[in-house]
Amino acid sequence: MPWEKSFETAEAIDSAMHVFWEKSYIGTSISDLTDAIGIKRGSLYNAFGSKQELFVEALLKYDMEHRRAGLIQLESNYEPRQAIHTLFESLVSQSINDKEKKGCFLVNTALELPSHTKEVAVIVRSGFQDIENFFERLIKLGQKQSEIPESVNPQDTAKALLGFIISIRVLARGAFDENEIRSIASQATRLIS
């Protein structure tokens, strides 16, 4: 009897994304994935090829639905300075309310890059570059609108703001408490004052 897919691919990728996000690529077993998706090992391999290929699909889904969608919303709905402040406020809020201390799937993956393929490294670098570009665009626009000082270097500040995001995402997983995370976010937003 030929193999028949008896599950929704998008739902399977979503389930896998949550498992990888919580446990990391290295910490996730095939059994973790088959249990979360509700399929047998053979079905997983037939549908996705390998754990690595499923991980790539899950990371791309996260990147599209969480990081990209969030930045697009901020850029569309707020003036530049307010968009940057709102991003850092939301990072603090997400970090405080993240009871499982999962952090950011993209940042978590960056921390394990030596264990990943070049394809995964490209996804992570592209995501970080997109965040940096987001900041640079907003800073330049804010300067045109006279809400961000001309003395702020758009490229250097964009890189620094990305660094603050990564710091918050890593340290909020348990190393820093709420006040310390708020302090980091406050320092970040001072860069555009």
C-alpha cells in the first residue's frame, strides 16, 4: 500500500517549531517530533526528509510569522522613534511573560550555529541583517523627520541595537531579572535620543 499523508504539513511544521524552540535542535529527538506532530517516524521522513530539513522549515516559519511580521507591523504603524521604543518594550514584556524561558528561536539557533548547516547559518544571518536594516531605515527616517538627532550614526547604532536585542533575548532566559532586562532596554533606546 502506498504511503499516504494523514496530517496537515503546516500544522506539523508549527508543532515541530514549538518543540525545536523549546528544546533546541540538538536537544530534540525524532521521538519528540513524532509525539508532538502525532505521526510515525516513517511519515516524518517521507514528508520532510530529515530532522534537519524539518528544522529548516520550522525556523523559516518562525522567522516569517514572528520576526518579520512584527517588524513590518512596527514600521507600518508607528513613527520611527516610537517603533524602536515599542520594539524594546515588547521584548521586555515577552521576556517577563515567557514562563518557559524559551527566548527567541532565531537567537537560540544562533547560539548553536556550530552544530548547524550553512543553510541554517544563512537564515540566521539574514534574519539579523533584516533587523539591522530595519533599525537603520528607521533611524534615517527619524533623522529626516527631526525626531532622532543627526549625531546618531545610523549604521553603527543599528548594529548596537541588534546587539541589545540579542542580549535581552539571551539574558532574559534566566540570567537577568526583570529590572535588569528593563535597564538594558532603556540603555538601548537612549542610543536614539
